[in-house]
Amino acid sequence: MKNVRLGIVGLGNIGKFHTGYLLDHKISRCTLTAVSDAYAPGLKPFEGKPGLTTYASCDDMIRSGEIDALVVATPHFLHTTIGIDALKHGLHVMIEKPISAHKADAERLIAVAKEHPKQVFAGMFQMRVEPRYQKVRNLIQSGELGKIVRVNWIITDWFRTEAYYASGGWRATWKGEGGGVLLNQCLHQLDMLQWLCGMPAKVRGFCQLGRFHNIEVEDNITTYLEWADGGTGVFVSSTGESPGTNRFEICGTRGKLVLENNKLSFTRNDADMIEFSKTSKSGFAKPDVWNVDIPFETVGNPHAILMQNFVDSILDGTPLIAPGAEGMGSVELANVLLYSSFINQTVDLPMDSAAWEKKLNQLIAESKHEKKVVQTVTEDFTKSFRR
């Protein structure tokens, strides 16, 4: 194979975004040859385009023989079933976030992927190629930050109106999304937390359902995380707060990193704070510090970088930046923080995936929430991308 024939299922906001740069031939050795959506109006803009076939049925596209790889950009609960079907029919698969609506489904998807090791299974976690987060990761892994003792991320600038939630019947429902701000807006930040700091050992979630909106899922959360080595963290998010905040702090024994307002700063200790505390003769002394602003570049289209990496992995065996199996971490964090809130208890990780699946199925079965879907104005949703 010298060129990857790509298909996309799901032509909502993110699916259409991917078609844009693919049809503009921004990805080398790759051609978008098919798209699919069960919503007929979503297919209209693509009908009649040269070299592009439209399918009302994803099943037909998967079995058509016209594609080598599939990008899954559907509502969450379809990620697992479509991903498994595509893998079983010999396709390489890229799954948009989250890889599954809940951990038990993610386990099923990953198990099938392991049964097909010659097929590339990737996740669209594009923040991993953002230079600012790569700089943070390098400082952690090099030991420059020392041992992590505290992590705080306040990301409450996801403000969404009632019109946003009314724009789709699946949005902000247990049946359609499986959760709210944690599983939808915060998935990339949760991926960053576990990519940078590792998975915590236990968590406690405090989640408010429909505090700011007429929805049944969480739109306001404050959570506590604790790592096996004693490090602690707080993760706070909301879609109902304006103007909101996006501030990420990581405190280590050698200093503190702060990422806020498009600026990464490092307050570096002259000595490890624990060692300094043990050896200082003064009760009020502190390590000397340097205040350093760390420059970083920006990348034009992180999604396209991940897509090119997916294609290169298929054709050349290039290591994936975001292997699909690593999408488990963010799904588990989104699930366990919500589950902890429901049962009003601290939960150890890894979580019991069956317990949350049972609770989620109960929420779906007992849901009495009625949504009124309304037409909204066309907007540039890429403004919501979190850099």
C-alpha cells in the first residue's frame, strides 16, 4: 500500500472539521474516499464530490472495500461498536475522543484491537503534540521539576449556553453521551493529567448535575485526586461559569510550573525543597528561586499532525503519538470521578468498570428528562479547541 484510503463516519462538528483538511490534501499519502452519516442532511454537502462516496450506512462503508482506514467521529456510544466492527473487517481505526463512553466498553474495544495487532488503532488526542505540554512533560521526565507533590487544574472557561445543549438530542444525556463536562469537554485535559503525571491511585468526585443548564448530566465539578506516592491534585471544571479560568499548576520538589493565559512559567528552586527543609538551620528559610518564562511555539493544526502520524504508522510502522489503548486513562478518570460523586465515596483505581456500567445503565433506564431540540446558528466550533 502506498496511499491510505480513508473513510469518516459521523459528520457533526469534528467530523466535518477533519474532512476540511483531508479534502484540501493536507495529509500526505492519504485520500478521503468515503464519508458516512445516518443523518441525511449531513451527507448533502459531500454528495457528488469527485472521488468521494457517501454512505447512509456505516456498515456498508466498512464492507465496501473502498477504504483502508476509518475515523470514528460519531456520538460516544457508537465509538465502541463501530470501532470493533471496523477492526474485525480488517480496517485501521482512529477513534475521536473519548475512545468509548465508559471503561467497560473501552476494555471491549481494546481487547478486539489486541486481537488484530497488524491493524493500527489510534486515538485523536491532539494535545499531546502541543509544544507547551511537551515542554511540561520534558521538565517532569528530566527531573527538573523534582518529585510532583501537587497538581491543580481549574478549567472553567468551557461556557456553554442552553442553545448548545439543545442543538442535538444526544447531547448531555446519559443515553447519548454517558456524561457531561467530564466526558465531553474535559477529555483532553484528563488525558494530559495521566500523560504528564500518571494515573492517580484514588479519587473523590463532587459533581453537580444540571446546576447551570436544563440537562441531566454533570455541568459543574470539583474533584480530588491522590497518587500512590502521596502527590495530590484538584481538578475543577464547569460549562456554566463565565468568564471562567484555565490555570494548570504542577508543584514539584524543585519548583512550580504554571500554564495560564498562553504563558508557561517555571519558578525553580535552587535546592530540592524536602532536602532544604531537612538541612536548614533556620525555621523560616526558603530555597532561593529563579523565575523563568518558558517559550513555546504553536502548531497550526494538531489534529492534522495526529492524522499524519496515523497514516505514517499504517504505511511505515511509525510509532503512534496516541495509541488507542491509551485512551482508556481519560475515559476511566471521567467515569470514576462521576461514579465517586454518585456513591459519595472515595474510589480506588483501577475502578470496577462493571460497577459504573451498571450505574450508567440504571441512569439511562430511569431517565425521565425530556429534551427539546432546536435549530442553532452556524458557528465556528474550532474556537472552543483548548490549546
